[in-house]
Amino acid sequence: MEASQHQHKKAPPPKPRSDERPCENVLYARSCDEAVKIYKAYGAVEISTPATDEFMQFASTLYMKMLSMCPVQEEGNRGELRHCVNAPGNVNDDAFYNLFSYIMEPGRILYNLLKAVEPTLKLEKLGGDVVLPGAPNSDATKWHRDWELSNLIVAVSVFIHPITVVDAPLWIATPDKQVCCVGPPGRLLVRDVATWHRGSEHLGATARALPAYLFTSAKARREHKLDPVRTRTQWNWNPHLREFVHERDAPSDTASFRIAIGWDEQDETQQSDG
Ligand SMILES: [Fe+2]
């Protein structure tokens, strides 16, 4: 009976128009649980943080800061018109710090995602890259891994302006797809730096800046001697950031700093990576 009813239907259900299809980006997650699953499956996940007026203010300030770090007339350090702006001094820079504090606020996905992915993560480096209009392909646009071992270093890239396919987006490889990481301001790309990825040429008209915050696991710090950030004292960090900075932070210009390093390494040796 049911079969004959189906046979006599006058019209098939309407197919969705092509522009109404759900997001096909396999890396995009709308919840923390979904984000953890995607990250564990692919070594990368995209999430969103609210692009409020406050976010956009921080984003705009950091955009200007990152552009000011690129000498226009010189060859970029990542290829022609392509600059990496990782620098130790970034940890003392309000533009990098304010955006970081915003995206890490509890109640947003990133904070809990990082805790779930690797509970021992601590901030190692602040920077990112700037790609200027006309930047051609370079070594940075070849498929590569920043680090060959997984589960040691996590990078969080923050979209501070819209990034489209012509704005030198990052591409990430999953086992069966090549995903172009485009999106609006507030989009975050969280990736294990061992995941296959590449940059791309800049065919657009405005400079593309993509700040990145790098975290190391206890294992990375212990076995690969990757130092966490130590230059900003712990009591200067907002409370929700403190567990992501080194426990025994100390001013780098004091004698106790060297002693602290010895203590820290002993402590971390006792930690388990599971
Ligand atoms: Fe890379």
C-alpha cells in the first residue's frame, strides 16, 4: 500500500538550490564536541568566535601592527611578498595579547577545545604571516608539514578580516579532500602543525594578515626543548590565560630565571603525556 502511494506521487520533493546546500567544509564545527571529533580525525578544525565590535577593534589594531612588521621593499622571509612575523617581542605587544585574550575566553569553543585536545598545552610563540597582493607561489605554497611528529605543537590562526579564495588562503589536506580555509572575521583555524597544508598565491587586492598563536605540549617541551613563553610574568596574564602560560614564569633579566628553567624541566619530566 505504501509502495503504491509513493509511485503515485505527482512530484518529487524539491531539491535544494545549489546556494542553499549546507556548508561543505568538512573541517568546520559548530560545537566544542564536534570540534574535538574533527580535530582528532583530521588534525585540524575550523570554528568561529563572535566577531563583535570589540573583536573587530582588536583585529584592526593587530592588522596594522602586523603590516608594520613587514618591510615593503625587501624580499619577504617566506618568499616574495610573503612575511612571517613570529617574534619574541610579540608576547609583550598589546595588539597580540588583546586578541589572544578575547579568543580564549571561557564559554567559547577554543578554550575547551584546547583543553580536550591536549591538556598540557602552553603558549610557545605569537606571530603569524602577512601575504601582500601579488605574492607568487613559493616554498610556503608547496604541500608540507611544519613538524613531522604529531601531537606536539598546535597552531591557532585567527581570521581578522575576510579571507576569500583569492586572498592567499591556507589549504589543509584531509585523507580525501583538500580544504581551502576561507571565511569571515572571527573564523579560527586550529591545526596540529604536523598536518599537511600549504599557502597559496595572492590574487586579491589587499594585504592578507593571519595571526597565529602556537602552543606546545609537555612532551614537546621535554623531548624537543621547545620553550614556552616566559617573558610576561604570570600575574600580568588574565586569569583565563594563566593555565596556558608557563607555571613558573619569571622576568628574563633576573638570575632566578635560569634557576627557574631547571626547576621547570624537572617538574615537566614528572608529568605524564598519557
Ligand atoms: Fe607551514
